[in-house]
Amino acid sequence: MTKEPLVKGTFETKKGKEIVITGTHVFNVVAFLSVIMLWVEMIQWWRTGKHLPFEILLCLVPAIVSGGYNLVKWLRARR
């Protein structure tokens, strides 16, 4: 079994550099979108006063936490 990340696709820049898109990149995009959605929901909650549905938090928080963990791992690897 290899430790290589699952490659989802590749992207070539105008300068000819090839960028490999892995499952971690896709997951980080989902985590970023979850943060944006949570921010929008919190603004709506602040404006209307209606409580945030528990199902939304149940879906968004794990993705945000995992994306934050990936960010910390990436920052430590960059040192």
C-alpha cells in the first residue's frame, strides 16, 4: 500500500507547471465553503433571532475542524 495521496486530477498553469489536485485539496475546499456557510448562517441568526438548526451545525462543524487540522499540518510542514 502506498502513502501517496489519491490524485483527483491535474492542472497545468500558463507557465507549464503541473499542479496535482488530491483528495486533501478537495476536502480543504469543502471545509472552506463550510466556514463561509456557517458565517452566513450566524449572520442570519443574528439578524432574525431564530436559532440555528442543529442539523446545520452537525454537518458543518466536523468539516471545519478537519480542515483546520489539515491547515495546521500544512503549516507545520512548511517550517
